[in-house]
Amino acid sequence: MPVSDPFFSDLFGYAAGILTTVAFLPQVLKTYRSRSATDISLAMYVIFSVGIAFWLIHGLLVGSGPVVAANSVGLVLSLAMVVMKVVFGRGKR
């Protein structure tokens, strides 16, 4: 098995993407269910969302399926946290 085998490279890429993306799900669900984002850093999620958007653009430019797939879902989840932080934070100052 050559190290540059695209099948295995993509396999590990998709596995890494699934794990790192699914890691956000518990926080998104907890925040949605509790309707509280008090302890969530808005700045962190905004910066993170921009970073994920850049990775998504990079993946599109180089034609990497795993990078595009993982960062597409990751961007949706990260932006969901930004929206919940803004919406659930209204009137709690």
C-alpha cells in the first residue's frame, strides 16, 4: 500500500472529518434544548466559523472531498451556535 494511495488518504480524511464534525453535535443539541448559551463564547465561534469557511474554500479549490464534506457540515453547526448565542442571549443582560 503506497502512502499516496488516494483511497486510503480519503478514507482517513472522511473518518477524521466525521469525528471532528460529530464532536460539535452534543454542544449544539445541549444549547438548543436548554435555550441557554450563557457560557458559550461568541468570539470563539465567529472566529472558528471563519476558519471553517476558509477550510471549505480550500477544499473546493484543491478538490478534496473529505475537506469539503467535513467543513460544510462543520460550518453549519458552528453557525448554528453563533445564531443560538445571539438569539438566546437577547434580553439577558
